[in-house]
Amino acid sequence: MTDCPTPSGHVHPLINRNRCAAEADCVRVCPYQVFAIGRLDAGQRAGLSLRGRVKAFIHRGQQAMTPNADACQACGLCVAACPENAIRLIASPPG
């Protein structure tokens, strides 16, 4: 495994839905299986900009998802691997 600076649950990836192009680089590089490629739901599609809607249409509504966000250990491999610069790591809410 990678030497990660933060224990799981303190940080999670946030995906910019207007940038993600479902390239799946994040899925391939994440040592903690945080990511998966899935279909945007109606709420996610409704929040997209015009550019985001066009991208979503081109990629058949597929984007990166974070079904295991709590497993993130802030190694940053996903951020570095994303060709669209669509991922950033943010602090998880307390609780």
C-alpha cells in the first residue's frame, strides 16, 4: 500500500461533476477501492452546467462515483491521475 498521510474517514474525494469524463483513471490508481464508474442520477444531472450536460451526454451519463469514500486515506493518487482535474480531497464532516 501507499504511505498515506491521513487515516480513513478524515478526508474524502469530491468529484466536480462538470469536469468528470469517466476516464476511470481514479478507479485504476486508488489502492483503497474508493471509486467506481456509474451512471449519474437525475439529481446529479440536474445540477450540471451546460458544458457538464454535454460531457455527460457524450459519456452516456457515466462518471466516477465514490461508493467507498470513507476508505479514502488522502494519498492523492486519484487527484494526480485525473486527466480532467475533476477530483479534490476535502475534509470529511465531523461525526
